[in-house]
Amino acid sequence: MKRTKSLLVFSLATFFAFTAILYTSCKKDPCSGVTCYNGGVCDNGNCNCPSGYTGNNCELSTITFQNNSFTTVTINVNGTSATIPPNGGTTNFVGTSGSSASVTAYTNGSYGEVINWSFADNFPTGGSLVTDPLNVSSSYFWLEITNNDFSYITTLYSNFQFSNVLVENVSIPNDGTNYGIGYYTVNSTGNSQISVDFYGGGLYTSSVFGVPYASNAYVHVIVP
């Protein structure tokens, strides 16, 4: 009787051990059939994505746009708009990795020229990161004016003695504050000219200065 009982216990143990092995061998790998793109790694059926990539399969990637100008940029990527703060501010756009990104953007001050950008890019692939800097070209400079004179400024002349003169009605208080005015064209001579008119009439003076041919150029004019 003891022998029969031992044999039964052994048979049951063998059966359960075989069943456990069979169950384990038949259990489905949760990462089977899961494809992670752009360097993503599957973990228990889910894709862990590298920085800048999202989506169930890491199929979405990011372009970062950096505004290096002195004013807020309005940007549009594939029909979606956003604003980017000045002086190194950034914003991100997300799209399917490898797909095209059609980019338009603009910025301007209170006066002067409007600066525009228009270019095409692609959302990154392979786990790489993309940052597109928005720089104002060397053809322009950013103008700031401090008015220390007896009256506020009513007229601003950019490049007064050149063919590309720009005349604007402005209002710049005579309070000694530094005012950001706008973007203006750099002349081919390497010089640009700012002249001002005060309330009450009379052209005050010409402030002639050399502007470096460099991205994001800055000029500060103190009057007088």
C-alpha cells in the first residue's frame, strides 16, 4: 500500500512539473510582434523611447526651434502655429519621424522691417535630435534708442542719405529709457544711418555707425 501511495505521489509530482514546463514554453513573449522604431527598446510589451521620441512605437519625433532674435517669433509648421519667446526661447513640434516639415515664421519690432523665414525640414529618425535656430541674417540689425533730449522723437529716418531710406512716424519718449525699436537694413557700405526729428520740428543730427555683418546684430543709439 505504501509503495502504491509513493508511486502515486511521484506520478502527480511528475505531471505537475511537466505541466509547468509546458505552460512556460507556451507562454507568449509580450514583446513578440512589437516593433520599436528610432532606437526604442521593448520592455514587457511597451516601447521605451529615446529622448525626443514618443508614440506607442516611438514613431513620433520632435524638432526644436530656437529663437535667437530680440523679439517674439510667430512660427507655423505644417499648418500648426505657435510663438517663441526671444533671446534663446524654444518651442517643439512633433510629427512622424522622417516626414517633411514645412516651416514659415516671422518677427518684427514696433517699427522697421518684418523678418521672415521659410524653409523645409524633416522630422528626425534613428534617435537623433534636431534643433533649428532662427537667426536674423546679417542683412539686418536690431535698433534700440535712448532719448535723453528735450522732447520726444516724432520721426525716424533709417539710412537717411542712402537710396534705401525708410521714414517712419514714431513716438519715443525723452525719459532716458532704452527702447527696442525694430529691425533695419544694413547698407552694402557697411554703414547704416539713423536720424531723428523731435516734436517742434528740426532735424536733430545723424548718428552714423558701422554695423558688423553678423547674425542677430544689435545697435544702441543714444540721443543726443
